[in-house]
Amino acid sequence: MIDPNVIVGLNPADDAAVIRLTDDMALVFTTDFFTPLVDDPRAFGRIAAANSLSDVYAMGARPLVALNIVCFPMKTLGAAVLGEILAGGNDIAREANIAIAGGHSVEDAEPKYGLAVIGTVHPAKVWRKGGARAGDRLVLTKALGTGVLATALKRGRITEDSAAMQAAVRSMTALNARAADLVHALGVAVHAATDVTGYGLAGHLGEMLRASEGVSAALSAGALPVLAGAAELARDGVLPGGTRANRTHAGDRFEVAPGVDEALAWLACDAQTSGGLLVAAPAADAERLARAARDAGLDAAVIGEVVARDGAYVLLAP
């Protein structure tokens, strides 16, 4: 028997699990961890922690407490490196006003780090992937291109201290709390929401559309916020394997109109780490949110709209 208090579980799946405790409170559960994207261990810890917290914000919730998840080759990398990774995670936890209250570690040949996070939300105010409506506008609150830039770093095309990579690190370590707080403060009518991570913008938008009814999306390539240098690198073929896989998986449900810069088509599929929130809301609310987010220093934009069309297609037009 399925617990009736599980508001969000695996059927259908969403960004995090949600269980009702009382009529006024539910807990949100999520976990995430991955291998390093950068050499700086503290920056890696910050990126991984911000990424782990993102799904809580994507559900309209606020984080409450976290636990460390660590896989680490202690004999080869040593305690000092691990200490820096954990310190980076703690930096982000402090920014989120939560405690990391413990965790678990195992010996592993390849380092991995992340958090298990619990948050709280009112049961009637959970944001879901499904629910987007024809006429809604789509707001993205961070620039695309972290996957391309991280791949460029691995291939020696850019350095970790380059302006382009430092901008990517700032984006990946920025909590989605600011964007979520603006949604709440402005009273935006959120019809659907998610965050953009490994499946890329087109992939996560596709999930949103499939979880909704009878809708597709039309995106404006020129409106997509993109990190400096990412388009040029994508144009040169500097693409992560995950980005290529995302576009292949999208297949004919990702339609690229004539005249669209191919680099932007790739960036719409770019595998992101700790990407922005993607929100479907009525047009006026979406414009207010994007404007307020830009005023707050976020790389936010209205990037397209939800349209009445069966099949959950994503059209990228000029």
C-alpha cells in the first residue's frame, strides 16, 4: 500500500520527494553527488553543494538540514583535499542558512561529493514539473553553457582561472534561493517548475511538457542567456558527451528552425551542473519575475512560451 501522505514520489517522479507531515507542513527529500568538474577542491565542494540544494528550491521549498555524501581516495589525495571539499560544501550550507549535521563516507578510487537535503514546504504550495498551460511564458534564471565550459577546461582550451571558467564557477555555486525567493515575494503563479541540470534545457523542458497536458514549447534562440565564451566553443565542437547524448535522446521532439545558430541549438541541450530554475507562469508574472531577477543580478530571461500542441515538442526558433 502506498502511503497517502507521499505527495510526490516515483509515480510520477519529480525533482524531489515530498511527504505530508501535517495540514500545514510537508518535508522535501533529495540527494545528489558527482565527480569533480574543477581542480580546486573547495570550488568543487561549493558546486556540488549548490547543485544538491537546487532541487529543494525547484519544489518551492526551503532547505532545513543536510548530510554529506562522500566517496574519496584518502590514500592518494589525503585528508587536506577532503577537508577543502567539505569546507566548500559548508560554505554553501551557511549561505543557505542550514547546518550540515553529519553524513557518510566510503573509500573510492574517484572522488565524489554531494548532499542529502531535507526541506519544508506547505503541502498546497508544492511546485511540480507538470501543470504548464498554453499561453504560459517560460523563465530561465541562469545562463547556459557550464557543460561546454567544463569540457573546454578538461581539454585545455581554457584555464581554471580564465574569466570564462570563473564566470561558470560563479554560476554553478550561486544558490537558486534568490530566484525562488523572488517568485515567492512577487506572488508569481507558478504553473510548473524544475531546475536545469544534466539533461539540459531541452531535456528538462521536455520533462515538464510531458508531465503537463497537450502542450509543447516554442523557444527563442536569441533570448537564451548564455555564458561568455560558451557559444564560440560550442561552434568549435567543444561539446560534452552528455550534451551530445541529450540532443540524440531528444530526437525529433527537439525541432530547430532554419536560421538558428547551431551553437545555440547545442547550448539548448548542454548538460548543466547547478543550472537555473525553469518556471512556467502567466505572461505578466513571467515578465515581472525575469525583470526582478535581472535587477537582482541574475542572468534571467523569458525564453519562450508554452503552446497548445500534443507531443511535448520543443521548437527552437531564431
